[in-house]
Amino acid sequence: MEMAATILHADLDAFYASVEQLLDPSLRGRPVAVGGGVVLAASYEAKAFGVHSGMPGRRASELCPQLVFVGGHFDDYQRLGDAAIGVLGDFTPLVERISIDEAFCDVAGCAHLFGSPAEIAAAIRRRVRTELGLPISVGVARTKHLAKIASQVAKPDGLVVVDPERELAFLHGLPVELMWGVGPATKARLAEIGVDRIGQLAILPGWSLEGLLGRAAGEKLKALAFNRDPRAIVPRNRARSAGAQSALGRKPARQSVVRPTLRHLADRVATRLRAKSRPGRTVTVRVRFADLRSVTRSITLDLPIAATAILAEIAEELVSQVLAAHPREGTISLLAIQVSHLESDWQPQLDLPLGLADEACRQGSPSGMARFTADRAVDKIRDRFGFEAIGYASVALGPARSVPDAFRELAEREL
């Protein structure tokens, strides 16, 4: 028996810019960009001129001379994002939030209470618009992958329901970049062999796709092209990892760029780990080069860490390994740190002074405990006076960041 289309993907439209237009009615209908030196988000009116997130502010103004820049109201983004996702929770407990402004939900068991999945989706959109004043697009389909694609097709401010009997006809006519896992680099590789539609990808021989993208990525995209996606909705009660990333534009792969960036990222990640008393054992870094190709390296430690300096030093060593393995790559565009395998309700314990080679990176060693104690003192000052009240000199005296920390923290927050 064919499964019914009961999975919804709800995505607030141009969320940050829409919030700014909600807070200031004079901005409605006008091209708006959140940010300044760099565009953090753009309204649909701005997107019509080619303005997009990550674009230098000067270039955005050239494309759209009437563009209005606003600084951003980060507390309002969090408040309204929480409220919108909360509307989904009024219909079903099976809600999987994947960012501040989007979530999946499964309404299979709710029809007797609220009507069909399409009716529930329409009710969600109506309530978000009426109660919060924000546009939201919803896709309804049999799988998570197709529901997300449907919500993208529905934008702006629309609803698309994919009939299970016509899902391949719907899917195969769409551009490949709508698929999960097809970023700019993969899109370019597929374009080289004349593939720009999902239907074209679906009929490629498996060996051809795997030869182009690798076995794992090839098999995954082949399955998604036929809407084979067995993933269920997984409500997330506790974060399984904490991470942060910094888009650099095009910067030389030098220590003068890498070190302050990683130390800033480590500061943000470790602060969140300590706040939740959830240190982690696995540290992963990601380096994205100028051609948008990414390389990751990770290490799993014997004991968990949450000290800023220790995390920064481990991340620096991992990034150094990546750069040494790719000596021809002289430009990087992104650095990221993630800590996983998080411990629960952890309390620091002293190690015996055994003179181990990795003692400096062991949080329970005398030097590690001294670093952790300094971190806790910093945390207390920040809790009282704000995050910017105090910081490590290597971060505070580093190069200015074009993306405000409040925006980074909002985007990186584990939900």
C-alpha cells in the first residue's frame, strides 16, 4: 500500500528580512538587506535585483541602488522563529526543527483532529500569517526530501502538496540544485556532463554518477532522484553536537588568517558547551577552498573537553593537517569547528600528573584545569555584562569580523 503524503516542511520566507519589514512597516515592499559590509539576508524585493546573502554590501548597492540596509534585531528573530515553529507543535508532537526558521513535522496521526495534511498545512500558514505577521511556505509530501523541495517550489508564501502518484513527474522536471547534497560544486560538476534537471540525473548510469561524485554521494543522489528517502521525523530534545563556522570570502591559507578565526570559533563553541555542562570527545574541522570543495578532519579524544584554548589548539592542528595535505590550495573560503559525542551532566575531574605527551590537551591535567577555571571566570563576567564585555586577546585583537557575532550565534545555536 502506498504511503500517504503526511510529512510537512515549513520554511519562513526570507525570514530575517521579513522580520525587519514586520518591525518597520515603511520597509514593506522595498528591497531590504540585513547587514552592512556583507549581506546577511535579503528580502524578495532585493533578490529580484540579484542581491543574495554573503554578497559584499558595495556590490549589492551597485545591483540595487535603492537597497535599504538594516542592522538586524536578533532577539526578535529568535522570538518569532520560536513562535512560528511552536505553531507546528500545536498540531503534532512530531516536529523536527532544523534551523531557526524551518522545521519538518509528521501529521499522520492528526487527521481525525485537524483534517487532511493539506488542510493542516493551510491552517499553519494561516496562523503564522495572522498571529505573527510573517509569510511561510509549506511543502507536503511522502518523504522529507520531497517535502523540502516542495516548500522551495512553493516560495514565496505558498503551499505545494505532492500527490504520491505523481511525485516522480513533479520531481524530475526540477533543477538539480533543489536536491539535498547538491551545492555549487556538485551542480558545476553535473553541468559539465549536461545534467541540470533531476530527471536527467535519475537516468544516469550508477557507475557514471559514482565516478563523477564518489560512491557515497552518487548512491545518495540516485536514491533521492527516485524519492527513496526512508528518514523519519526525529524530534530533537538535546543537541548531539555544537558547531560554528566562518565564511571568509577568499583569504590566503595562512596562519595569520587561520589562527584568529579558529580561536574565535572555538570561543563560541566552548562557551556553549560549558553553559550546558556538555563537553565533547570528538573535534571535527572543515576547510572549504576557493573552488567550494570541502575537506574535513576529526579526532576523538579519550576524555571530553570544553576549554576554549584546548579546543582552539586541537582545531589548529587539524586544519594544519588539511593544509599540509593540500599544498596547492592557497586560498580558503570557510573554516568550521564542530564538537560531538557530547557528555551529559559532566563535572571536571583532575588527572594524575603522569607526564603524558598530550597533557596540555587533557582538560583534567593541571594546565587543562587552569585553562578551564579561567574560562569559567570569563563565562561569569559575560553572563552578567554580556558576551562582548571580556574575551581572549587573540580573539578580541584579531581582524574585524564583517558578520556580527549576534547573527553567528543565532545561526549556530543548537535547536
